Amino acid sequence: MMKFHNFFTINEDWKADIGWGLAFAVGFIILNLLVPSISIGFPLIPQATQGERFMIIGGFAPFGEEAVFRGAMLSALTLVPFAPIISYPIIITAEVASFSIYHVKAYAGSFDVQKITNSIGAFIGAGIFSLLATILVLWRKNFLASVFFHAVVNMYLFISFYKLFSIAGL
């Protein structure tokens, strides 16, 4: 059985965690620019003001999602008694699948097959993002780096989305 890991801790080298989170974010943003069909989306949150959307998408959502998926769930998955050689592939697969499925509702608006099909690129993008975030947490032994990774990517997408619509006059 694997040893339980509490990923809610902050390492003594927390500045390096922030730096790695930023580095992963820059890499993921470059990947999205090179392959735009896998760009992650985000919910529009129509009832919120622009400032509230920015706080939710750039702060609360990344922290909350990372606390759930990479903090609590990943910590719990380290307790599952798999054979040591297959433990990490199973844990990473479970993390990627759960994060991606969770985001189907945000991207597609429902679990309607046609809507899911239309947003498959974003679904794949969420899977790639989740894979990188999970690897980052397993490597750094806490979720601080993944929170910064998630927040920077979300803020970039938010600013890009609203910049695009302001240029278009919408």
C-alpha cells in the first residue's frame, strides 16, 4: 500500500512551487496557442459582473478545484491499495478522468451528447491540463504549484476571451 500524502501542505521551498506553477502555465498557454482546438473553456457566469467573473474564474475556482481534485481526492487516492508498480498510472488516470468529466458540464452546459461532441476539444484540453496539474502535485508534494498553474491559465483565458469580444464590439 502507498503511503498517505497530504497535499494540502506548503513546502519550505514555496517560492519554487509558485515558480513551477507559473512555468507550467506558460507552457500550457503556448500549447493552446499552437493547438487552439484543445483550448480550455470556462463558464460564462451570466449573473455575475465582470469583476465577480474575474474573481471566480481567476481565484475561487482554481483554488476550489485544486483543493478538491489535487488536494483531497489525490490525497485519498494514495490510500487505495494498488500494486506499487501500477499505483501512479491508476491515480493519474482517475484524476484526469474526474476533472475532465466535471468540466463537461461547464463547457457543454449539460450532458447532452451533441453539446459534448461540440466541446470535445475543450474536454481534451481539460484532460491535458489535469494530467499536467496532477504530475506537478505529485512531483512538488503539495497543491500550491497547481493552484498557481490553474489561476494563471484561467486568468489568461478570461482576459483573452473578453479582449476578443471587446475587439469585435460585442
